Amino acid sequence: GATASQINAALAEGKNLLFTPGVYRLNQTINVTRADTVVLGLGLATVIPENGITALNVADVDGVKIA
């Protein structure tokens, strides 16, 4: 699977994020910084932040959808 660094790079390029069923261990925070970004989890997608980090941070931008 993709690393948190790869996910953040894709989000910075304006891509949306789709978590398919599975367990995702994060070693850094996923940062949503662009307006109108969609973060979608399908089925049993589980995000586990490691070492007490925040799993997902959303900037003060309009239109972000998390489902």
C-alpha cells in the first residue's frame, strides 16, 4: 500500500483519497490542504495512527468531504 508520504504528495497534487478495505498504519499525519478534496473509506477501512500522531488533519478550506 501507499505510505502516508505518498498519500500526502497525491493530495497536494489535487487528487482525492479512497481507502479500500484494509488496515492502514500511519507513521505521519495525512494532511488535506486543498479545497473540495474528497476522503472516502469503503467497507472496513481502518486507519491506525502510530506513536500518538493525528491521523488526519484538514486545513481551513471549503468543500472538503470525509465519508
